[in-house]
Amino acid sequence: MKKITLLFSLFIAFTYNSYAQFPETFDGTTIPAGWATYIGANGEGTVENWENSGGYMSVAYEAVSTLAQDWLVTPSIAITTTNSLLIFDQTDAFATDYGSSYTVRVSTGASQTTIGDFSIVDTQGELSVTGAAPLEFSPYSVDLSAYEGMTVYIAFVLEQNDGDYWFIDNVNLVNQYATAPDPVVNPNPANGATNVDLAQDTDYNGDTVIDAADAAYTFTWDDASTGDAPTGYTFNLDTVNPPVATSFNVSSNSGFTIYGLSYSETYYWQIVANNAGGDAVNSTVWSFTTEADPALSVDDESLNLFSVYPNPIKDNVKINTSLTIDSVEIHNQLGQRVMDIKGNTLLDNTIDVSSLNTGVYFLSISAEGKSQSIKIIKE
């Protein structure tokens, strides 16, 4: 079978005796304390095993003579009426169905590693685990209400022969009888904020690589002090209201970074808290405006050396300065250069911008070693 092989380091199975701490986000590079990994009773599949891939757990397929089983088992946890819904994010690697079986199993026994004590409570095929797309996490839940009042171990078991991967993250046990949470509060950036600073970083949205400018912002918010607690959030962002163009499932309010934002742009964003009871109603849509592109910012020593008239502009813009202009560049809001003029071609320091579309631009002027960028509006 032809597949693209993802490279993971090997991990040696180990166990601890402890109680589970949830939620488990698998931050770091090792398997969390108290969790166990091992292979099935038939001994097949000795090469691949569950491992921490830097923020989520993963296990790879391998070709064996029968079926390989790879087990990832939680520490013991007491199931009550307030935590009897198992939730986690999952995905696999391939859109094609190679016949893998994904099961969640529960044991009420005394040992984390006694395979015969586990009962299957949920089974999925590859098409279910793939969800929206391969390598794109989606939420999943398993009802454990039958185990309320018991202390259990929970196992995630991949069974396959030359099948697919299983990636899981954000494992939690939550209240399935909860009512929908109240809307979140204290957004950052604040509603109506202007000149919001953007950071420069690698191009990712969540776990997804994107091909875009790498201006970024980390959004935060607080849960409401009333109502049942959220177990997750939907993050919505757009340049129009209501925001629908960009949407992500988010597991925490501690900070969610969006990359590829534009400078000098107004955005609308919304956080919809959710839990087993449903989505928060009447979640506010906030707005903020980003800073101008710092690459086009004003040189402090050049302040007030240049001015332009008129602004807004219809056809022609005149640059007022006592210096001899060397060059002028005009950039749009995406930072793209749309005009490049040599100073010796200017007549009375005037530029014809009639060919530009309506919108906001930045006029970057260089003269005798000085430079300045001036925001202009083309009508």
C-alpha cells in the first residue's frame, strides 16, 4: 500500500499508579504521568506505539501478519454524574479507508494493563475519525453514564494491519447533564480597540499550516461567572459582521493565536462557548482594527518633513517638502507595491493616482536620506 509516512520517534511503554487529571492537553513531548501505552495480547505491532508528538498523542500504522493493537490508557478516574461524558479531539492521516478500527474501552478492574478487564464502549471506522479532513482535528464524545459511581480506566485502542494513524488531543471528562453556558466576557482585544499591535511568527492557524502573511494576534477571553462551565468554544472571525469566514473549535480560553491577519484592517470576532448542554446564546460580536504595517511606518527623524494635499484624493496628490525627492512608492493595505515613481520624473512633486482603485494606501517617500510613510485615501 502506498502511503506518505509520517516520522515519529519510538516510545517505550511505561505505567504509573495514580489518578487521572483532566483535561489532558498533552502539552510537552512525553506521555503524561499516570498514562500507559502497550501493544495487544498477540504481540503484533512492536515497531509503532502511542507517543506524544508535541502537543497531541499519535500512533502510526504498521504491516503485520494479523492485527496490531496499540493501547493508550488513562490513569484511574472516578466517574460521577458531573463527569460521565468523555470528550476528545481526533483525526487520522488518510482520506482513503484502509480498514482500521478505533475503539474506546473501559475497565473497572484493579490493573491498567489487564486487557481482559476492558469492555468496548465505542467503535469507529476510519471515515468517522477522519471527520472534516485528514490531519484536521474534530471533536468526539462517548457516553460513560453506565459507569457513574465506579472508578475506571479508559483505553484508546487502534486495531489495524497496514491501516491508518490515530491522533487524539484535549481528552476530558465533563458533565453531560449541564445546561448551555452563558456568553464569555472580557475579550482581548477589547471591543472597538484600534491600532492593535500584530506579532510576527510562523504561519499556523491552530494545527493547520496556512500560506499567508504572518502577522498574528493571540486572542483571550474569560468564562462567565454564572451558568455551567464551558468545555469548548467556537472562534469566529471575519472582516464583515456577522463573522463567518474563519471558524475554529477551541478547547481553552488561555490564548488562541490567529496568523495571516492584515494591517489597517477592521475585524469582527465572536466566541461561542459550549458544553454538553449546547451553545451559549446571544454571544456578542466584537470588533477591532489592526495597526498600520510597521514596514511602512514613519522614520522618527523624518516627522513633518513631508505632507500631502489633498487627502482624500481623487486624481492627483501633491507632496509638499523642502527636500529633493529621490523616490515614491505607494502600497496597498496588503503591503503590495502598486506604484513606484522616480523623483526625477515628478512634475511639481505631483503624482497621478487616478488609476488606483478606491481604498486606503500608504505613500512612502524617500528624499536626501530621509523617509516617511503617509496614509492616503483614494476616492
